[in-house]
Amino acid sequence: MRSPQLLSRSSVPRVSHILNCGGLGGAERSVEWVATAFDRARISSNFIFLYSGGPVANSISKLGYPVKVLNWKDGRSCIGRLRLLKELRRNGAEIAHFHDETPLTRWIGRIAGCAVTLFTQHGGSYITGIKSCPLAMLPVVRFDDQCTTLVLANSKWTERAHNCFYRRSPSLTRMIHLGLDPRLTSSGATGGGSRLSPHPKRKQSCYVITFIGRLEVYKGALVLAELARELNVRLGRSFEIRVVGDGSARINLQELAQRYRVADQLKILGSLDDVAEELDSADVFVFPSLCNESFGIAPLEAVARGIPVVAFDVGAVREILGEAPKSSIVAPGDVIGMAEAILMWLRAERTHWKNSGLDYVRTRFSVSAYAETLTRLYSELLSNKVRLTNTFP
């Protein structure tokens, strides 16, 4: 393996970003957004997708960046890892920046001769409680963490959870909040829909509660049917819960909606490439995740548009949304509390909702500031201005 000290330095850092796939997940979207904000005179970037392409991969390619899809079949692919090794060496990557937690990939960054191996913890399944790490896998995932020069956590909660699970020194972790695309935070929406006003895809004189996310049990998919039942008692049939997303719990959600007799009020739209129209027509946005959320991009998009957000108090939700205007955080699993908070916002006066939410997101979650922070960090790491004490050889 080449010694990092002997690597020749180019005029700008050469960074390879490694992602799982090019779909519309939170990690993928955040990488797409920061790609739009990088100053290409100061950083040379390329993007590698391990498993598959998709809308995000296509969007990054249209921005003019080199994009490579390795077409891994699964996380055990030895051939896939050889492809990753070859691609990193072909790109002459000085920094391998991983946005995916597939085991034994950051190790590949090491043997490829990258001077720096970074990992952005977007909220892995082990630290958020989505699944438990098998004992046999524990040494493997911790070995990969030891191969990482610096871990970037997307929230303070994520930083604490990552260090606890991986037994990582706090000196080898840095918290950097993600940035939102300015195009999403400068929508022409009036903010929070216009209550009981017509919408081309909804019933007349109908409140709209919107959910955007994966339809998985841990994301609170089944809570949506329970919420519809509670709102049915309070609002009658003058509302719709519009569900944007797909996942393994979709059929269960449909069955539960039928059992609770709210199927007509629970509109499951599936995955959409552009969610702007659904966001802009919402009266309230719900975020009923039951797992420990590490960040929460979708509710911040709603905040930026002046839409009230009601969320369960899990993971970093309070850190990200606690001071956001027009947001309510209720106890995890408290469906009645969520319904009552929704009713409060439906009845509230809406003056200046959009501007306050937009200011909050632009001030705290600026994608240009995020891109600038990463760019400076890359240069500092390569020039040894950031002192790290990683003992991995």
C-alpha cells in the first residue's frame, strides 16, 4: 500500500464520493445537493455508486461530474470490491469519502492508497436501532471504522451514537449538519397550502396532511393508518393523508387502512421523482418515524416552505426541529398527541409562516456553507493541518 506521505499533491484535492445507489434516499439527495454547491476550481470530485444508478446518479452526471456505477449484486461481492479498488486508483483519489456503511469498503480506500478516508454517518441501521449488528459482524464493522481517518456525523445525536457503538474516540469524529438545496428552500409556495382550497389531485374542501418517506414499519408507516383513524373522529371525512413513498410495509398499511375504514382518506401515491407539488399543497407535514432519526431532510424541506411539522421525539429530531418555527414534537408513538398537534396547526393563523421557516433553514442548514466546510476540511486533512490520532497502521 502506498504511504500517504509519499502521495503527490495536485493543485486541488481529488475526491471520490462513494454511495450505495443513486436513488432518492436522504444520504443520496444530500450528496447531490452539495455537488451543486462545490467550487470546482478548488476541488475535483467524482462519484461512485456501488449497487445501482438512479435519479440522483443521473442528476449528478448532468452536472458534469464523472459518475461510475459498479453494479454490485450484494454487499458480499468480492468482484465489486475489486472494481472499487480499480476505480479509486484510476481516479487517482487522494480522498475517499464514503457515504455508505457497506463493510470492508473503507478498507479498500486504504489499500487503494488514498491519503484520507472519510465516512459521513448519515444514520446507519446499527446506530439508529433499525437492526441489531450480528455478533459475527461486529469485528468486521469496527475494523472498517478503524480504517477511517475521520467520521463526519450529520448531527450531535449521530456523533454520540456512532462513537458509542463503534467505541470511537471523539477526537476522530466531527459533527457537520447537512445542507439543503437552495432551490428547495426558495419555492414560490404560499406556505402551508391554502386550507380547504382546490388542488388538482385532491378532493374539494379538504385538509391535506402529507407524509414523505420510505414505507417501512420503523419509519412509522403503520402509524399513518392509526393517525387517519384518530383524525376521522375529530374531522370527519374532511381530510386526506397523502403518502409519498414506497416500501415493504405498503401492503400492511393498505390492509390496516381497510380495517380502520380510512382507505378513502389515506392516499398512497408511491414514489415520486418530484415531491415539490405535494409539499406545496400540504397543510401539515407528519414525520412519525419510530427509529432514532439521525437528521430528517423531509421535515426540514417542509419547514422551509412554511408548512407546520409534527414529529415524534426520536434521535436527532429535537436537535434539528426543536427550534424550528411551526413545529410540534410529541412523545414517540403518541398517535393521539400527534393528531391533536395537527388539529392545532390546522386551526392556527398562518401569517408569515413561510418566511420564518425559510430563514431558519437557510441560516442553519445552508448547502453552500456545508460545501465550503467540506472543501476546507479536505484541504486541511491533506496538508496535515488537522491533527488526528488514528492508530490504524
